[in-house]
Amino acid sequence: MRVMITGATGFVGFHTAKALIDAGHEVSLLVRSVDKMLKLFGDDTIKHYVRGDITEVDKVAAAMEGCDAVIHAAAMVSTEAADAEKVYNTNVNGAKTVIHAALE
């Protein structure tokens, strides 16, 4: 099975991706930082990834291509009051983008 994962360079997403890979599944990652992904997973572990953000419809769709399932573990976290609107928009609209792509 091929599973698209958002947030795979974060704590929960990384361990989820590793568990899926160790169980013999293929993963497709949506990552903001390819360098961070390579540091975590190595150069030859991840065969399919897309550099992008959960709010980018085309990037989410590209990462989802050919997948059987999705695990959404990405989020923006900040305790700064100035970031409140951006946190809300990223997390709510990002989740909607991922869910919509999964339904397609």
C-alpha cells in the first residue's frame, strides 16, 4: 500500500512514516524541507516526495497521486498572538486541502 503523509519531518509524522516503511509499505511525503527529510530518512529511503505546504492544493494533489491512504500530521504551531490568524488559516485550510485531495 502507498500512503501519503504530511508532517513526516515532525515527531509524530516521522515515526509514523518509519513504522509504515518498516512494515513494507511505500510512502509519499509532502515536505517543506527536502534537506530535513534527507537528514531524517537518508538519501535512498524515500522514493516519492513533493516539496510544498499543506495549503498548496497542487502540491498536496501531487503528493497524493497514486496513494491508497493518507495520514495528516502536519500543523503550524505557535504561541505568539501575532501568529494566531496564520496558525488558524494554515491548520484549518490545510486540513481541508488534504481531506479534499483524499476524497478526490
